[in-house]
Amino acid sequence: MPNIALELGKQASAFGVKSAYGEPQDVDGVSITPVSLTWAGYGGGSDQERDGGGGGGMSIPLGVYVRREEGLRFEPNIVSLLAVAIPLVCVTGRALTRIIRALKK
């Protein structure tokens, strides 16, 4: 039986920058390069009777780099921005209320 950890390592070696930045596409004379936040994790183990392994990954689209005649500009994905901003604002608000209560005492 092949070593699962080595096989996953070989596949993950190509997972770097190519997974975060997509291939540039030309749309109506404008070059667009997609950008995402990616991560992956793998695990494996064995004992005398069985071998096992698993893995997973995730990718969140952050936006695109747009190259026009005027220059290069990053345009964020609003849905991803809101998905990140809402929990951050909630946690910041709760922390501020606790700090203000502690300072009043």
C-alpha cells in the first residue's frame, strides 16, 4: 500500500500561489486575475491492522486584480468582505462594551 502522507504531500506541493491567484483572463480588452484565500490540511495514521488518512481545503474568493490602460486596480468581492466584516464588527462591539463597563467601575 502506498504511503498516503507522501502522496498527499506531492499533491499539495502544487497548491501554493497557483491556488490563491487564478490564471489571468482577457474580457473585452481588460485583463482580470482572480484572487482567493486558500488553505488545506491533511492527516494520516496507521496501526498494525489499518491505514487511514484524510484531507480537506477551502477557498474564499476575495476579489480580482483588474488591469486596464489606466493601471492595475484591486476590486474586492463584496459578499466575502461582508462575510468577514460582520463577525469582526460584532466581536469589536462586544469588546468595547466590556472595556467601557470596566472603565466605569
